[in-house]
Amino acid sequence: MHYILFLLIIIATPVLAQHSHDFKVQWHGKDSVRVEFALSVPTSLATSNYSVFHAPYLSNSIVADTLRLEPVVFRGERNRRYAERARFFGDKAAPVGQEPALNDTIIYGLTLPVADYPWLLKGRNAVAMQLEKEGCCEVETLGDAYVGHFAYIPPFIPYYSPVEDNTGKAGELQRTNPVLQHISKYIPYDESRVLRKEGDMLFVNFPLDKTTLLHDFRNNGPILDTIVSITRQIMADTTSSVKLIQIIGLASVEGSIKHNCWLADGRARALMKHIQRHVAVPDSLFEVNNGCEGWSELRDQINDTPFEGQRELLDIIDNTPDPNLRERRIKRLMGGRPYQYLKEHILQDQRNSGYLRVYYDYVPDTAAAVINDALGLMNNKDYAAALKRLLLAKHDPRAFNALGICYYMLGREAEAAEYFERAALLGNAEAAKNLQQVKIIWQARVDNQ
């Protein structure tokens, strides 16, 4: 909860000569407001036979309504005796508010909860009162007397957040293409990796026992087009670059190891050549991995797919080091029924695997580092030091909102508004909120004048 406290002293000159009020307002955050002012009767009216009625009321510039407050009646000594006698005999109602002596000065105070009167936070609130003079047998209307006015000045709560590191075209593309990873995330290939579980890798399909990469085979078209497009865009960018294209070729476990390793290597190189036919990427930027037979992929799929012989197949894979013997035992298990299931439901995905990931790098974004460092100083309320840092990046639009905040907090509000407006025009929603706050505060100050 943020609180703002201000004290406004007004010496008012109302309709009545020599009638003055000390007016004080104290806000308690957005919860309530305390209003106090002094009331007294001018000496010209302070005669023993008379009473002077004060009926305070509150009006608001936004709400077309009037809040009537508890009245105060100043009574002369003789008038008070008349009133007490009339009440004793039932000729006059009981008092509804304070009834001080004519020569007294009282402090009239009230606390208004904002929950009951939310309009108090909007526009200008004016306090005035209706005045009447009453004798033994006549009432004279004296008109309205102005007391004072007040408006809520909200606290300035800055909106800001860290700026994004400008990672160039590669960073922009990564938001919708997880196949892109910064080079710091590089993971070398080893046979224990389960590539199908790495959701950020793209894979293409090959026909059975072939190394030919076909654009119109299965779902290859969109995937190949995506690979070529993002590679081309990064290669053309001056602020980011392709550092490494990791390709892994695999084959199923069926058949001889020698032939399967040939298939896996050929598939990996076919994918590399396809990219090079469309984008000028040197061989040095490729890491081509021959994964040979995809035993890790096969084991993982068996583990995730309950069927007859599942546990026995996992036991064979885990405890038979020789891959050729491993394959023979799998084929003979339970009369070949589990193997038949593998051929129909799992191995077809193993026969056509080529995986790819693209690693990139970018030119260091020094401005982002400077701005975010300044935001850290702002978190600690060190706005002078933050401004000094931000001036190093003052031409970067990402710094405009933070510059506006620092200028405002340091009392340079015109410059603050200028930077908020510039940032808002560029689409910075936080700057737009800050600018709106400044305008509301400025208007509240005008309302308090």
C-alpha cells in the first residue's frame, strides 16, 4: 500500500466579513481522508439573543451531487436558554449537531471513507456551508460561505521491466522456432541421447532403406522449408550468425550394423547437402553425426508402449552387449510376436530418422546491459546513479521509459513527460501508464490551487 500525505492551509474570505476558516486535509492512502477546519462567528453577529447556523456540505467537480454534513449551531447565552426551555416543553427538536457558544471557536473534523465515497479520488472536492441567523421570532438567510477545496494527488508508482537482450534475427526467430538454440546451449551427440524426446529438434523422414531426401515425402516439405528459411535469414543478418548446424543420422536396428551405419551417415549428409543447395553454408559450420542404429530411441519407445513382451524386450536390450546377438534374440522372443508388433508400430519410425538443431550467436547488446544495470539501481531508489548510467544509452529507445522515471523522481517532471511520451509513441505500454499517472497528478495539483 502506497500512502501520500499533504497539508493544505487556506485562509478563506467568504460571504461574511471577518469569517475565516483554517482548512486542513490529510489523506490516508486511498482508504480515507480527514478534513478539518476552524469555525467561529464574527463579533458583529455575536449577540446574546441570536444563533448562527452552519450547515456544511461537500461537492465534487465530477459527481453532480452534494454530501450534507452534520450542522453546527452557535448560540448566544439568551438564545441558548430559549432553546433549552422550548425543548423542555417539547416545542423544539433535540439538537442534531454541536451547539457551541457564540464566542467559541471549534475545530470541525470528519473522516470520509473512500469505499463509501469513491468520487473523492476524482476531481476537485469543495467544502462550503449554508449560513442562517435566527432570533426569537425570525430567521435570516446569510448565504453560503466557502471553506476550502481539496483533490487527491495519487502517488507516482513507476512501471518498468528489464529490456530484452537484442539477440538479432536469430533471437527473434527462436521465439517461434525452438530448433534454434544459442551456442551456449550446445550439447554434443552421444548414443545415449533420446532425440525424439528433445522437442526442440527437427527431424525429417527417409524412404525405407534409402538415403534420398525427398521434399514431398511424409511431412518433409514444411520442415525442410523451415530449416532453409531460418538458416537463410540468420546468415543474412549482421547482428547474429549461425555457429553450428548439428545433424544426426539414424537407421533402424534391422539388418547388419555395417549397412545401417552406411544408411545413417548417408541420411545425415543428404540433409546437409539439401541445406547447402539453398543457402551458402560452408562445411565447417556443420557437425554431421552418424548415429548408426537407434537403439536408445527404440528402447525408449518400447518403454513408453505397453504390449506383450515389453519387459522381456527391455531386458534383452539392457543385458545383451553384442548388437547382432541382441537383434536375433528380439526376433525369436515369444515366437516372434513382440518383434512383429515392433515392425508394425515402432520400427517404421526408426527407419527414416534424420535430426537437426541449429546453434547461433549474436553481437553483444551493450545497451541492454547498461539499461538493465540502471534498472537495478532504480530498484534501490538510487535514481541519480541510475540516470548517470542511462545517459550512456540515451539514444536507445529502450531507455526512454527508464529515463522518464529517473527524471520524474529527481523532480525534473517536464523532461520526464517528454521521455514517457516518446516511449509511448513507440509502443511502450509501461511508459504510457507512467505518462497517464503524471497527467493525473498534474491535474490534481491544479484542482488543489
